[in-house]
Amino acid sequence: MNKRDLTRFKKLLLTQRKQLQGNQKKALTGDIHVDPDNFPDEIDTASSEVTLQFTGRLREREQGLIAKIDAALAKIENGDFGECVSCGEDIGAARLKARPVAERCIDCKSEQEKLERRTG
């Protein structure tokens, strides 16, 4: 992969990380606590708790994506970005454009997903 492509992917990854961190800050500054005294009935309380759980799961997923972005940025610095961790071949540019944190080429990822479906 040439230097220009690496610079472009680095910029894309940094932008994504900044956006995700901004989302986390918004969630933290919002009212994420459920006070049962603020709700007149059990349905309102349950609805608020479901929303809180959903927000928590979303934040966990975003935190996982930030970790993958950081790993991809480290690979750019180390010169390993764009190499499949399974077979060592180049991950196609089209795949990296769609998912810059991809660690496997499309063939290895497809094989991994088949294995996961078989093993449950």
C-alpha cells in the first residue's frame, strides 16, 4: 500500500475515532440515571431502564470499535496495515474503504464466519 493511501486511511480512522469519542461525551453529559421518583408509574420506569440498557450496550460497542481503530492506527505506524492476520495477503482496498478496521481479507473472513456458524 502506498504512502498516500495510508495517509488517507489514517485520516479516516482518526475522524471515526473522534466522532465516536464525541458520541461518548454526549452520552456521559446527558441524563443517564434512572430515578424512580421521577416516573409516575412502572411502565415509565421500565421504559427508561430499557433506554438506559440500550445506551449502555451502544457505548460498549463504540468502545470496542475505538479499540479496533487504535489497533489499525498502530498497524499503520508499524507498516502492517492492510495485511490479513490469517493468510498474510493484502486485504483489498475496496474492503478497507468499506471497513478500515478489517483484519482479514474477504476470503479469510468468509471462512471464519462459516466456522462460527458451524460451531455456533
